[in-house]
Amino acid sequence: MRMRKKRNLEARLDACSDVLIARGSPCRNLKEAAENYRNLIDYRAAFGNGNPVSLEIGCGNGGFVAETARRFPERNFLAVEVCSNVVLTAAERIRRERIPNVRFLNVPAEILDCLIPEDSVERIYLNFSTPLPQKSREKQRLTSPRFLAIYRRLLQEGGEVVQKTDSAPFFEYSIEQFERNGFRCEQVTRDLHRSEWAAENVVTEYEKNFSEKGIPICRLVAVKERE
Ligand SMILES: C[S@@+](CC[C@H](N)C(=O)[O-])C[C@H]1O[C@@H](n2cnc3c(N)ncnc32)[C@H](O)[C@@H]1O
């Protein structure tokens, strides 16, 4: 079902321009989107400091990035969300709660190469990315080889991808892809909420829904290996 466009969407996005530092056009057109963004982000200009940068891809309503940024004020966060309607909720929240270390990119992850400097990201969070089980959509999965090649370019040496999902088949697929494409999987759990990592876990909006239904949460940390 298509989401109804929010009231005054464009004007409200304009009002968030201090935190929304890249705005998507109809961004499923990747060529057009990539042509709009030829300049790499200057982190110092974006955040006003040189603190390490983490990315969240598919941030949804922004609950996870808001709480994580609050817990780690000495880190900066770039939250990527392709859907304008959704990123608006997240951006308005960050402004309302006056969280200083989060910026948003309203673009598809496919074009992150055009925006983010190589070897500049400490950690990438993939929280409840759509599993897309159909074979024909494998290329769009956020842990397919095409995306892992992008993450390898953006991550610093020893940088990591932290993935959480409710989908066991997607999790097994992802482990296989990480291991084949230059990452080493660590801290693998198929029941995060009953694991040793539960206490430090920041629960996302989707995660809350799934765990209320009794669905176990899978989580891993994939560390970038040397060439
Ligand atoms: C299932 S939701 C999960 C939202 C949130 N991370 C959570 O855990 O509550 C996935 C989100 O990823 C976004 N998304 C999907 N594919 C994307 C892509 N290629 N680039 C950027 N965002 C994407 C969707 O618009 C959606 O908001």
C-alpha cells in the first residue's frame, strides 16, 4: 500500500534543511539521483567537528539514530532514508529533541558512493532492512554483493557493519554474502534479546513490533577485512 504524502511535505522538508543535508528527487532513478550529487560531504562543515562518523541505512522514523546519538555524543551519525515522507518524521524529531550529532540523507543507498568519502565511516547500521525474498530482487537487498562493495569502499580499515533482522533466511543469506565479500562475521546471535548483547541493544521501531509478536531478533557484526 502506498503511503499518503504528508501535508506540506516540501515546505516541512525545507524547514529541516539544517539537518537534512541531501534531498532526493524521485530517487529510484539512480542515474538522475547520482547526477544531482557530485560533491562529497564535508563532515566538518556538516557537523561542526571532526568526530568519527557512523551511517544508518534505512533509518525509518529515526528512533534508533536518535537514541544512539544521545548515548554517544562524541560520535556523528548520518542517517540514510530513501522515502521523503518517512525521513521527514525522523528529521523533525531530531530537531524537536535538539540532538546535535545527526544529519539525514534523503537518497537511496545505491548512490552513497557519490556522497560519502572513501575510508571515512567507522560503522554502518542495517536495521531491519527489507528482506526481499524474491530471487528477481536480490540485487536490491542491502546485503547483496553490490552493496557490500559500496560498504567496503566507505568503511575505514577495521570498520564494521552491524545488522539486525527478524528474517532468518535473510540473515543466513547475509552471513554468506559478508563472508564471501571481504567481511568477517563476529558476535553472531539468532536471539539477540536473550544474548549477552541484550543490555546494550537500542531497540528500533520495527524491532519492537517483531519482538512483541515473539519473533526472535538476529544480529551480527561484520568486520571489514584487509584486501
Ligand atoms: C523495514 S524499514 C525499517 C526501519 C527502521 N530501520 C526500523 O528498524 O524501525 C526499512 C526502511 O529502509 C528504507 N529503505 C529501503 N531501501 C532503501 C535504500 N535502498 N536506500 C535507503 N533507504 C532504504 C525504507 O524506506 C524503510 O523506511
